[in-house]
Amino acid sequence: MNTLSLSVVIPAYNEEQIIGECLRRLAEQREHITEILVVDNNSTDGTRAIVAAHALDWPAITLIDETQQGLVHARNRGLDAAAGELIARIDADTLVAPDWAARIVEFFTADHEGYWAAACGRGQAYDLPYGDTVGALRQRWRTRKKNQIKQVPVLYGSNMILRRPVWAAIRDRVTMRRDIFEDVDTGLCVTEIGGRNAFLPTITVGVAPRRMATGVPSFVRYMSCLPRTLILHRRYGLALAAALLYLPPIIVMHAARLVLLRTYDARTRRFTPANLFRATVDRVAP
């Protein structure tokens, strides 16, 4: 049985701190990855140089440019250029597991009838200073249910895969607005052409908790993109449920988590209440 080819698209803007590790982990899976397209979106740091250095070691890594600023523009540039039968889209701070690509290719290759149009997996924060006990417990539960693939209405941008013909079919449907969730929009566009999105519990990736470190007002503005995206797709009931039932507890949880993030001192490895009102959050290396 011929396996499907896999392209990986990575939009990048000033990612010198993490893009090297992202590419290193992908390069270790070159047996199952046909190409990696890093779309530089006007970086002003060392991102381009780091990508170029990795490309010397593995020519399948290609650096392409998108001068129009914005994730949706960089995403489209990469997805349009991808040659693989499967196109994975991740973020520059996504750290994949050693079997990530193999599991993706295996899943879609086994889907002879093309029942699944797209798929996604979960993202789990990898540098929380206080650890991720809850995440570890969830992962243990997921391992028990690892073969239970379920259909979902949306996709997760840091860890999503589209069949190339599916991207071609929704290319003119996805919005270029920057005030919506582009991954939710993409997933809904797939369902609107009759496609099905699979959630794969076996391809969880690591992501940096950047959004967790933002202030509450900024987080509220960010999360307001969810009901706005649902309204864009005329999912009015879901938009109302998101605004009234989903967002309030998420915002409360974010505020509590932010207290832990801001009071943690990475140098002393202790929580210091005096740090609560600082503007930045210490990062802990993955």
C-alpha cells in the first residue's frame, strides 16, 4: 500500500527562540515528511538564518516569504505552495512527538474511502512553571481511549491536517479577517462543503502557553473571536452558548492561572506574590 505524502507548513514571525527546536523534531521524522515549508512573515530577528541553517542539513526544508502581514496570509501562502497529498499546519512553537508524522500518514493512508477530509490533535502547554499535573492526568485518560477517533466541527491551528484537494475546495471560502479564529473558520469551512474533521487523540503536540500569559482584558478580546467566528458562519446557537456558557468559566480560569504564572520566579523556582503586578512572565525552557 502506497503511503500518502505529507507537507508541513509553519507560518513564522520573529520565532528565533523556538523555531530551531521545532524544525529539529520534524527533521527526525523525515521518513514520513516530504517537505517543510516555513513561511516567513517579515521577521526582524534571527528566524530566517536559523531556518536556512536547518535547510543546509535537510534540503526538504524550504523558506518562503509572505510580505502581507498576518497569520492568515502566511498560512495561505504555505498551504498554496505545499505539494503533499496531506498538508499539516502547525505553529513555529509547536513541538511534535517522535511518532507525530507517522501517525498522521498512517491514519489518512488507511482511510481508503476518504471519509475524513481533515484532522487535528490537541496542544498541551510545555513550559508551565508550576508543571501540568492536570494535563498529565488527562493524557493518562486519553491513552486509555487512544483509539476513539471522534468527529469535531472545528480544527486546532497548532496541530491540524488537511487533504490537499480539501484545501483547494475551501481556499476561496476561508475568511481573511484578523478578528476571528482562523482555525475554527477553516474547520467550519470543511464541514460546509460536506467534509468531516477527525480528532486524533494520538497526535498531541507541545505548545508554548503565550496566550496564557496575557492580561485578562487582552485575553477577553482574544476569546471574543470565538462567538464572532461562529456568527460569521451563521452558527447563532453555538455563538450564544459560547458567549454565555463557555467563555465566562474560561476567563475565570485564565485569571487564576495568570496569578500563578506571574508570581512564579524562574530564578528562585518559587512563587513570589510581589511579582503579581509585573508586565512579563518568566519562560521555562521546554
